[in-house]
Amino acid sequence: MPAVMPLRRRPLDAFLVFWFYLVLVYALTREKNWIRIPALLYGATIVYSTAVYFGYELFDEANRGEANLLAVFLVNIPFTVVPLLLMWRMRQPDPFRTSS
């Protein structure tokens, strides 16, 4: 990954994603249905970005010799699985409705 990429991401993570996490936790704990669409967008964004990252690690010839692919996957799989689980939970129009 180009050295400048992490530098561009840090302000975005600090000012947007951090606040979204707080809103997401609030909405999930209070069972607010309005979080459904933002949660789906967040999940799709994170899954896409981790897929791009995995692709870069796997297919970039310059990086192939340096990358410890097992460590890359073990560390980053939760960043893919958790958003997928969130998207699965939010797939229904009323995700907090309890089935009787």
C-alpha cells in the first residue's frame, strides 16, 4: 500500500468513523430502526475496503515477498466478519422486531 494512504485515512477515521461508531452503539443498544440504512452502508463500505486490502496483499507483486499473508488474514478477518454480521442483522425492514 502506498505510504501516503494511511496518512489520508487517519483524519477520516478520527472524525467520521469514530463518531459513527458512537451513534451506531447508541442506536443498537436503544433498538432504533433509523440506523438500518447507515449500518448497511457502513457494512458494505468496510467489507469493500477489506476486500480491496486483501486483493492488494495477495496480488501486488512488489509486496508479495514481504507480506505475512496468514497474519494479514488473521488480523483483518474480524474487520470483514463483524460488518457482514451487522448487515445480516439489518437485512429486515424492522431489524429489532422480536418474532413471537
